[in-house]
Amino acid sequence: MRKTSAILLAAALPMAVQAANTEFTYGGFIKFDAMYSQYSDGDLGAGSVGRDFYLPGTIPTGADKTSSTDLTARSSRFNLKTVTTLDNGEKVTGFVELDFLTHTDGTEANSNSYSPRLRHAFFTYNNLTFGQTWTTFMNVGALPEVVDFFGVSEGTVFARQAQVRYTMGNLQLSLENPETSLNGTAAANMQDDNSMPDMIARYNIKAGDHSFSVAGIVRELATQNGVAGAGNVDESEFGFGVNVAGVLKMGNDDLKFSVTHGQVGRYVGLGTAADAVMAGTDIEPTDVTAAFVAYRHFWNPKLRSTLAYSMLEADYDNAAAGTLNEKAISARINLMYSPVKEVTYGVEYSNAKLEKVSGAEGTMDRLQFTAKYSF
């Protein structure tokens, strides 16, 4: 027993020394959501991610009217941050965050048990960031305050992925994990065949209380099947895109916006539009335009509302399948109340519409309530 204790103590000493130079902090929130959703043209199955938050591409089309009620706490999250002071006085910052969304391994019949998933895992040393976090192409600060997971889904850049990022003042340059969604956004259509990383540059601008960002991306859209002979497919095209986003302060109120254009299918709308389609043996990139605008008004220090509009339009090659998503729009209005800083209650009404290349369309109306405790 004594020998075992001595071994354990010796093993713990290096950790204790390291802990003396490292500051640990944790955070996150517990979030309860209750949603009543009505679909004009079909049923959104129980396993669909669109039942947990607004995912434009999941709006059903071409069937009968349905409705559903969902209560969930799956968007709750937890994070751990470390800041280590090195012997030379420099600092290394690490960050890991988990939540419980998107998994289908749980059941609502009894325990509602869902596995945690990785959101962020990165560290920053000097001007370099390594790991998985928000794409540099995205301005997180421009996202509006909404009851839904982030609401303006079709109109904004949204991606977390592995990357190497260099920051020099207001300039950020990154090499990020590539992926191509071909002929649709289902998992089976994801082509992990890229030979070069996505290259992104972003410049942040401050003007008084206002803030803006301008970002550009160069990416390869590629597909290979490894088949020998006449059946071989090995095609790639370059894609380009630009994003402008920002926050305009108007007294206590604010106006947030984002505009994105280019061959950026998977980067906007949570993959509502495909990156490219195959026209014979050629890969044809999709031109996508996405935008949102959101105005937040403070009725008093504890009560505020956001009115938001969001849109996406995809321009495919003429050979595009009729089942592909072509247009998506949504609008929402909410009322948020924080009796104390850590607790927020909110109610939101949203209306959304999805249109396919074939002309088939469907709408969604959703009333959502949330209660959130941040720590």
C-alpha cells in the first residue's frame, strides 16, 4: 500500500508543477428548448437534425401538411479553457468544447441519452492557432441573438473545422480542412478527394463602436473514383468566394449583417446547396449568394427583440438534378428577457421556405420557447 501511494505521488508531482503554471477556467450553458413546428408539404422525421434547430435543407416538399412538438436540452454545452505561462513568460491557450447535437444514438422513448460531440479543440501560441474551431471565413461576432441554435442558417457562413491560422493584428490567414459536396449535401455525396487545403484570408475593421470584416477564400472542388480505364473520374475545379459581415451600433441597439457570394456551397446555409454538380464527366461549381440582416432593439436593459431576414440562392449547371435545393428564405422575430445576467428566457416565431430546382417547395412555421442558464 505504501509503495503504491509513493508511486502515485511521484506520478502526480509533474502534473502539480504544471498546474501551478496553468490557469483553468470552465464555462458553457444549460439550454432548454420547446418547439412547435408546422410543415406545409411533408413530414420531418423524428431522427432529423431539423427537429433540433433550423436546418433549411430539411424542410420537406411534395407531401401532406404535418406538425410536431419537440422538447430538448441537447444544445447545452460545456467548455474548458487553459492558459499556461511558460518559463520564457509567453503563454499558450487551449480550448475544448462539447455539446450533444446531431447524434442519432439516443432515444426519446426513455432516457434521452445522447453522446457528446466535439465542437472546438484548439490551442494558440504566439500568433498561431492549431486545431478545430470556427472557420476564418466566418465572422462569429455578426451572428444575431435568436432563440434558435443560430437562426439565420441559410444566410450566413457557418463551419467549424481543423485549421492552421496565423494572426497579425487585424489580418488573419489560414489553411483549413477541405471537403466537396457533390450533387447534393447527403453524407454519401461528400467527396474527401481534395489535394489542397482551403485557403482563407480575412481582415477585421473597427470604426468607433462599429465592427466589420472582409474575407476571401480559394478552394479546390474535386472528385475521384479510382477506377482504371474509361470509367475513371478525376476532376477538379477552383472555387472562389468573398464574405462581408459586420455590426453597426445604433445607441443601445445594433444592426448585424452578412453577405457571401461565390463557389462556397458547404460554407453557407449548413450545406443547403451543393458545392458542385457533375455535367457528364466535368465538375461544375455552384454559384451561391447568401445574406442576412438582423436588427436588435432593447426595450429596457433586461428586455430586447431581434427581427431577422435571411436568404440563399444557388445557381447550378443546367444538368443539376431537380432534387437539389435552389432557394431558401426565412424571417423571425423574438422577445428575450434576462432577469439576471446568467438567465435568459426567450420566445420566437419563424417562417421559412425551401424551393427545389424542380420547382417543388415547402414551408415551415415554428414557435419556439427557450430557457438558458449560462455559467
